[in-house]
Amino acid sequence: MQSDPETGANKVWMLNGDGEASALSNLPGSVRSRVNGYGGGALTATQDGVFVVSDDQSILFAHGAGQWSQTLTTDTAVYGGLVADPLRRRVLAVRETGQGVIDGRQQLVSVGRDGLLTVLHQGEDFYGAPALSDDGRHIAWISWQLPDMPWIQTRLWTARVSADGTLEGPRVQPAPRPASIQQPVFSGQELWVLSDHDGWWQPWKLDLQSPASPWEKASVPDRDHANAPWQLAEVHHCPLPGGGWARTHYHQGRGELWLSGSKHPKPVRVAPEFSDFRSLCACGGFLYAIGRSPDHLDAVLRIDPTNAGIVVVAGGEPALPGHVVAHPTVFQVPALGQESTPPEGFLYLPLKPNAEPLALILVVHGGPTSAAYPVFNPLIQFWCQRGFAVAEVNYRGSSGYGRAFRLALAECWGDIDVQDMARAAEFLKAAGYVNGKSTFIQGRSSGGYTALMALSQDQRYEAGASQFGVTDPLQLRRMTHRFESGYLDWLLGNPEDHSQRWQERTPRLRTATIASPVIFFQGGQDKVVVPEQTRMMVEAMQQAGLKPELHWFPDEGHGILKQVNQAAMLEALYSFYQQRLRTIG
């Protein structure tokens, strides 16, 4: 799937036998899942075509030769997490109806090539994408219940698949300790998952022929082998043709791809020029993956497991042909006390030779349970080309650094994340990386919340930006979508028991302590951080005698995706920062 930068539409591409890529012409519009608000798993391939979720949330089957496409669902539900079941000529999917906490629900379903929809399992609040054994006789999937998020605690289910395609004997396979389990995959009759009950998302094996057998961990380093599953159908590990495994490790925020098994007695790292790997799959004796790097566009990689040879079969062009690209430098702030894993980040310096940065822009990633990755980001390059230094910070609560680091944010949102942003700014200046006078802070979504909380607590920031950021957690708790309806209680505690904490960590109620100028960007169709969040914050600042700057995009949702709107946002933000640079000399 490839995104059009001008329209934001996602198109499906296919490789032919000669390795040539072409877009499928028999699919209307865009391909996108909206399950949980973030989607994932909007397409899955079979030998003669692909199942996709169209932008209107119908499941379609498109013949691979471009001859025809068929609409299989016409209801009002949304679908995602597609997995092909070729033996039964159907697709498995997560089906979501309703959006509210009360009326919303999910099901694990199958949809046949004839349009027949069958509910396979229901009763859980949320479902993860299923996995089928090679013979189609066993299935595994993930579920979780409110108020949990999938990176806090999930349940692993298994069942037999009967001859008519229904499930027999579904049962939970409990982990040894509370865990976030994700990405089940079969290798023969062995079921493998990524579980963090031992402190890291690592591969564990279960033998379904011996249900009482203990969980067995693969011989792997103590590193996360996946990231937080905001989207369905993430794949970071894959059995290789002929035996062995391909697995993604995260080390200092960077993704590494490793091969292991009979053909590699010792694990072998491949494609070190790439810094993140997603969507691993095996086909025709090869391993395929989406590789990302700091200075090239995303690429579809074909890897020969026998000799680790790599071919870029699509994408991978130089990100800025004819221009120098700013590369990230890993930094780690000094540990506090007995802190075992201090925050880390990536620093990008301006591209003007021997020039002192005009300012340091601290970027807070979204989530907040997500992470910053050292991959090409045109928004960062925009600033480096104009003389700014940019630092992305993986504060406590980010994924990629183990379970304890990730769960440290529980009831501490708006506190330790704000501390860690300030720690990063202090370290970068003290270490001599950045000597400029100005420090700005900006963030998207939950990152906007952290930026606003930082501006209300710390005078070190000359200005800040909130890009569709959270401004009133309690109001958002009442209005946000079902997927995150319990998340805020985990981040801040139950509001009935911790009402003072909620008030203290509400930017809208802290406008009197914001002394720096603030600029806001908001999509009018945002269903995650609803537009009222930004409107209320701007009104509160105006009532406090402040002059916030607001830029509204009525045709955007949660994220500014269209090229023309991204350009307008950058131009406005650049002008805003330039004015602040002039006022401080």
C-alpha cells in the first residue's frame, strides 16, 4: 500500500513475476481501516487477488490481474486486521460497530468471497488481528478489555477451526504473569507470540499439542521486539522459509533486523543502513519487509534468507535528491538516582555549515505510549534546512525500552514526561550540542498536551505549538472514541479519586501560568482529540488576556495529512517562531 502525498489516498500496488510494481486499477478510491480510530490491516493478499478495506469501510476483493473487484460487505460497520483464509476462500477480520463506550462493540468475523459474514467470536471489548496455522486447523488471536490498552494487558486465545469454518473450543492461554501479548504467528504446529511478562516484548513459544506445557522463551537479547500496537496487524517477527526466524529488535530507539535459525547458527543482522522494519512476511522463498531509514523514502525490501542478500523492489528513493539530509545523533540524558533506563532521543543539527542553531525545537511524540524513531521525517528536515536544531525525546512512557519504562507513565502524565523534556533541553545545552538562546517545544496529539503542560510550568521555552493536542483531559474522557475511553484513567488515575490531580494537569485550567506565546493547529473532523479541545483552550487563553494563534483545517481529521495543509502548517509555524526569535534578539 502506498500513500499519495497530495491527496492522502492509499493505493494498492502489486509486484508481478518480473519484479515490476504497478497499482491495482480495479479498486475505487482509497484503502484505509478505521477500526479503533487508527486502523491497520486494511489489506491481505491471496494467490489470485487481495482483500481490502475501502475508505467507506466496505471489504472488497480485487482480482490480482486487474480484471474486476467485488464488494463483499455493505453494512455500517468498520473493518480492519484482515487475514486471508485461502483454504476457505474467505477473509478474517475485526469488525467494529458503534463508537461510544456503551453502544460500541467488536467481533472477530469471517467474510466469504460470496459475501457471507460469520461471527467467529464476540464478548471481548477489543480484538487483535488473528493468525491461522498453515493447515488452517488452528487459530489464535488477541483480545483486551476496558480500561486496558493493548500495551498494558491483553489475553491470548486459541481455538480449533472446524470443517465448516466455525471455531471449536476457544480458550485463553494465560501468560505466566500479567502481560501485553501481541502478534501471534504459527510456525508448523508451534504458536509464537511476543509477550512482555518477563520485562520486554520478546518471542515465546507455546505447543498447542501439549496445553499444559510451559511458555518457552527464544534465545534473544533483553530488548523490545515490537512497538506499542496502536494499529492492527503489526508484524515484527516472521518464520523463515526452510526454518529460522526474522525478528526486529529495538536498541537505543533504532530498529534492527536479525535472522536466526539453521542457516544462521549465530544471529545475523541484515540491512544495517535501515533504522526500522515493519510488516515482515515470507513468500516464495524470500523475506519481505518495509524498511525505513534516515535519508531515503520507505522501501519494500526482498531479503534472501540463505545469504542475507537485499533487493529494494519498491520505493527507497533518496529522500531529498540533490540536497544534504540532517542525520540523527542518539543522546541519553543523565540518570536520576537509581534510574536504570534514562530517557533518550535523537538530535538533528542545522544543515548550515559551522552555524550555531537559531534555536532548539523540542518535539514531543504522540501517544503518549509511542516513540520517536530515527527515520526520515520531512518536517524535521524543514527546520534543519532553516538553521534550527531539532530534538525528539523518548521520555518515560515511550515504547521500545521495556515494560517498566513504558508503564512508568501510569498516573504520571503531565509530570514525568514534562520533566524528561526539560532534562533533555538541559543536557543538550550543557553538553554543548546546542548553544542557541531560544528553546521551543511542540507536539502532536498527546504530545501537544505535554507541550502545553511544559509551557505552563517552565519559563525556559520562548514559545510552543500544539498540533491537535489534548487541552482538557476530563472533557476528552467524556467525548473521545471507545478505544481510548479508559486510557486517560490509566494516565491520570480515576478522576473521582484524584480530582485535584486532574485539575492540576489540565492545560485549559493553567492558562494563568502560561507566559509564552502559543500556536494551535486543529482538524475540524478529528474524532480522537475532538475539535472542541482546541476551541476551549484558545477561548480560555483569550479570556486570560493572552493572544494564541489558531489555524483551523476543516477538511482534516486526527493529523494534518494533505500536502497543501501540511505546507500551510509549516509556513505558519515558521513565521511564528521567526517572530519569537526577533523579539529576543
